[in-house]
Amino acid sequence: MVQMTDTRLVSKQTAFEEIPFIDIAPLLDGSNPRKVSRQIGETCEKVGFFYIKNHGVSRALIDAMYAQTKSFFAMPFDKKNKMNVVNSGPTLRGYIPMYAENVDPENTRDFKECFDYGAHYDEVSPFFGANLMPPELPKFSDVCDAYHGAMLDLARKLISAIALSLDLPVDYFEKLQRKPITIQRLLHYPSQSGEISQKEIGIGAHTDYGFLTILFQDKVGGLQVRNRAGEWVSAPPVEDTFIVNIGDLVQTLTNDRYTSTMHRVINTSGVERYSIPFFIDLDFDATVETVATCISVSNPAKYTPYTCGQHKYSRFVASYTHLQAVEAV
Ligand SMILES: O=C(O)CCC(=O)C(=O)O
Ligand SMILES: [Fe+2]
């Protein structure tokens, strides 16, 4: 039995029109990218989250990634813990056990475990390097690479549409994303029962730190998004779609025209929930400053420019317990 003692945790079971659906086929096949970019722009202003359909990623690849995700988390803790993120140095990839990352640390402990990887680099630098991979799962590494590649291609298309929506050249962001920070995350949320309070939920309320997130979620549900009126709205799983949302960097780049929207996860379904978000930022050294088309005399730039890597690392320090120990030394 689940009891929501805290009414702030209840979400409106509204129709998901509140989070729009966008058919991106005309963007991917080149027949009408401007139409898709207009829809994305409007949605980024009003909601910050949208479902995409006809996204071109094969069902077989998604199913394979999902199967590997379940196999990964089914491994004994000791095996997963050999890949603990604390062993990855500045690369900051690998296994993140329960409570080792809390994205809203003032209020919530996150009842989830994760595995993070990215593109392979021989050289180690913050957010880049080799992936820690489980030798027990022979297909894991190849499936991960293929999935990450598909997400990167899709993200670049969506980002070109965001550029168009801001009256910028279609390739505007490419110069800031030559070697972008990306994180491909696998997530496991056990179900919670009993009394549930804000002190411990799947993932605490947060905005994403980067440019764009593309999320696959399984059929279980539990994602909630805070709308502009401050109400929590469910973002239920919908077959053959991904959920896309913009992050903090876009809010700065657009001078708050597009806002990075708060969201959280509460899994009280009685079954395990798995989700697979892909995060893309800018290059580590890229300067994040508002684009010219979002500034005017009556709407001057609100943000002091910062670098992408700086921002990302500061958010990691705030949420990863092992980095707090390092910073405190
Ligand atoms: O699992 C989900 O549905 C959302 C995950 C999320 O918000 C995140 O990892 O930033
Ligand atoms: Fe998130």
C-alpha cells in the first residue's frame, strides 16, 4: 500500500496534451524542417518538454538497450560496484549506487541507481575518457555504443531545429558542439511502498544541467513535470516516442525565452522502473552566453557568461557525494 502523506507529491493526472507531441519526420527527411522547428520553439517557450514521434531510431536498438539495462542492474551489487564512478577519476562515468547522487540534496535522497557512459576517448579529461564496462555482459558495450551514436545523431537534428526556431543559422550550435560533453545514462528505480515523503523519492525535483535530454522510459511511468502554473503533471510513457526536454544551458542561451523545466520521478507502481536518458551539453570550454537574437534594448542579457564545463562540474559537486568529499579536502 502506498500512502502519499505529502500532498506536494501528488501529480495531476491530466491528459498529456499539456506536454505536446511533435512529429519530427519532416525534420529528419528534410521535407519541412521549419514547420518542426516552429513547433519545437513554441513548446520550448510554454512547456520545455515534448514527446517526439517518427524519431527514426529502430525499435530493435531500443529493445536491445532496454534488455541490456535490465541485465546490468540485475547483476549482484559487488559486480556493479567494481565500476563505481569514484574509480573513474575526472571522467565521471560508471556505476552510481543508491543515494550516491542526489539532485535535490537539500530536500531529497534519490532512490535510484544509475550507470553512466559516453563516447570513448583514450585521453582522460573532465567528462571524457574510457568507459567502465561489465565484462559479465558480452553484448553490453556494443549495444551501448550503437545507442549512444543514435542518440547523438538525433540530438544534433533536434538542436538544428532549435537553432532555426531562434532565427539562427541551422548550424549555429555546431561550433559550440565539436566535441560536446554527452552522458548516456541507464537508470533503475525500485518501487517504493509505505509512507512516501519528499525526503526520499526516485529522483528529486531538478532541472537538467545541459543543452538537451532525450529520454526513453519503459511502460511503468512515474515521471512528473512542473508546468508554468507550478502544478506537477504526469508525463506517462507513450509507445514509440521519446520525451525531449531542454536544460539550463538553453535557458541561458535564450535569455529565459526557453526555460529548463523542473521534473522528478516517483515510482510507486509496485514494479521496477527503468529509463534511459541521453544528455548533451556543449564543448567543455564553450562559453555559454545569450545569443544575439534573444537580446534587445528592452530585453538585455540577464546572464553573465560561463563555461559549459564549469557549470556542469559545479552541479556535479552539488549532487555527487564522492565529489563533496573531494572538494572538502
Ligand atoms: O527517469 C526519468 O524519467 C527522468 C530521469 C531524469 O530526470 C534525469 O536523469 O535527469
Ligand atoms: Fe532530469
